[in-house]
Amino acid sequence: MSEDDINTEEYPTEIHEYLAAFEKSLGSVDEMLKTMMSVSRSELLQKLEPLEQAKLDLVSVYTLNSMFWVYLATQGINPKEHPVKQELERIRTYMNKVREIADKKKASKLDKGAASRFVRNALWEPNAEKEHASKTPAKGKKRK
């Protein structure tokens, strides 16, 4: 906001910092939208894996609905009583499902063969110890 805007607009000075932060946030959103709009959607989706496509779609729809929430609030409509609230909750549940899928994908896989070898070698076997002792010569003095 320029100084001229501040002088001509009538609003409480206590909210000036909030308005400046809001304007900065709007600039960031505008910049992001321009970046996203510079690439065609089909071109972007071709470069992404299905899970990444789902994430992009969910973030896009969540952002759009959040912006509508803000619009409703600026128009004096309580967004908590509007169907947009249920839509945001629905989107959040899908975001959580996608996050769970991504977490499962990142989780390490169990190599059953390696695990069984590890367990087999870690367990004490009395017969194997007797065989091992009989195969190795006893250290000590040699008899003549």
C-alpha cells in the first residue's frame, strides 16, 4: 500500500499491519497462480506420477475453496454456516488418505529372506556349537 492509499482510505490504524500482511499474501498467491497457469494442465499432469497428480488436484481444489471462504467472509457471510465448510472437510479427508498412501509408499519394505537369515544366525543352536568346537583344534600346549 502506498502512502496515498493510507491517507485516502478510512480504516482503523490498528489493522494497518494486518492489511499490509494480507496484501503481501495476496501478491504471493497471485505469483503462484501465474506460475501454475503458465504451464498447461495436461502438460503438467503428464510429468507427474498418479500420486503426485492427486496431490496437485487436492491442493488446487483446497486452495480454490479456501479463497472462496475468504471471499464469503469479506462479503459478511459466515463461511462456517456455508456448504463450503463441508467441502473443505471432505477435501481434507482425501488429503489425509493421500498422505497415508504416500507414507506407506515411503515405509521400508521387509525383505523376508534377509530377515530369516538374520534371525537364523542370531539364534543360538547347541548342535552347531558342538560341531564348531570339534572342528577347531584346541589351543594349548602340544603333547610330545
